[in-house]
Amino acid sequence: MSWTARVLTLFPEMFPGPLGHSLAGRALKRGDWALEPIDLRYFATDRHRSVDDAPFGGGAGMVMRADVIDAALEAKSLPDAPQIVLTPRGRPLTQRRVAELAAGPGVVLVCGRYEGIDQRVIEARGLEEISIGDYVLSGGEPAAMVLLDACVRLLPGVMGAAESVLEESFSQGLLEYPHYTRPALWKGRAVPEVLISGNHAEIAAWRRREAERITRERRPDLWAAYRALAEAAPTA
Ligand code: SAM
């Protein structure tokens, strides 16, 4: 069975959306991964098919019901696949977690709407809470698409050149170096000379220095972790 994503959502028609195009879309058509949007409304039990209700304690907005999400998870779990709820309160998604997820059998994703999901189902099911950043979306679907896009490109055979995964941002704890293509001179701006030197060792060293500079300037958090790792590494 190929890597499978089950997405529990009130808006299954949003999928595959952007995931149906380009790299992820071609991989989906080839069967390198499978996408199963599941309509949460199907698991509503009352005669109005309600999936949400007013919050205990008052306040604005509605809350998605624990019993509906629990029934959907019961019916749609995937053996050994993590069950994840997308939420701004979650642990920030990292490339490391993406790589772990891509190495497994797939994921079951729960997309929130309204104010979010009844806490009891998150605890009862031990759902992993993941955020895609410190901002609030109107629903979990775009967040699910971000997570899936990041995972799918790491699946075997999906990306063309294996090196591009090894060298890109975060893979070695650094942001990536800058890229250039033809023409060599554009609006008075020349490509760094080293890149047209043909000297592969010098090009690699320049790229490393640039990756380090950019990471140091833009992401002190990543830079500190990278330095700590480099200092802890045994010297030859
Ligand atoms: N009341 C929530 C709060 O303040 O944390 C925000 C709810 S938001 C309007 C509705 C849904 O969008 C959430 O339940 C979650 O599934 C999704 N969502 C919003 N922002 C997100 C983020 N940064 N990462 C992941 N999911 C997010």
C-alpha cells in the first residue's frame, strides 16, 4: 500500500486542491501516495447531523464535537499511522518531523474549523497537535495541505535529483544558499564569479559560507543550534 493521507474535514471538496498539481499531483496520479478526504458530517449522529455546538463557559464561535471526530477516527484510522490535529496551539512543524512522517505509512489528519475541537477527543485519542506557524487560519485544510506537500516531496521517487533534498533549507540545519541562472549579467547584476569558475570545491565552499551567513543573519535560533552541534561533533 502506498503512503496514505486520510484527511478528516468538513470540506472534503477542497482536496486535492493544490496537491493535485505539479510534483504532488503527478505523484498522486502515479500512485506514489494516496489521498482520502473524509467528510466529517458523515459521522454526525443526531437528526440535524450537527458537527459543532456552542462552547461550554460561553464565548464566541462554535466548537467541533468530540463524539463526531472520535467516530471518524475510529472508522478511519490507518495501522501505525500518526493521528494529527492541525492547530495553532500545536508544536511547530519542522523538516525533521516532516521527514519522520514521510518515512512512515502515512498520516491521519483532523482539520479544525470554527473555534477548534473539543479538547476531550484530543486527549482521549492522544492526537498529536501540529501548527504550521504563529498565525491563525480560518480552517485546518490549508495547514493539512502544507503538511502533505512537505511530506509527499520526500517520498521515494517523487523528486528527481536526490541531491536537491540533501542540500535544501533545514536538511543540514542551515537555510539554503542563493541560486542564479542565465543570463550571467542581468540589469547590471553579475552572477558571483565563483559559480562560473568550474571549480567544484570552491563552489561548494562558497555555497556553504553563504548558507551559514544567511542562517546567522536571518535565523539566530537555527544558527545557535547549528553551532552547538558543530561544537559537540568530535574533531578528526
Ligand atoms: N480559536 C483557535 C485559536 O485561537 O487557537 C483558532 C481556530 S481557527 C479559526 C480554526 C482552525 O484552523 C483550527 O481549529 C485549526 O484546525 C486551523 N488552524 C488555524 N491556524 C492554524 C495554524 N497556524 N496551524 C495549524 N492549523 C491552524
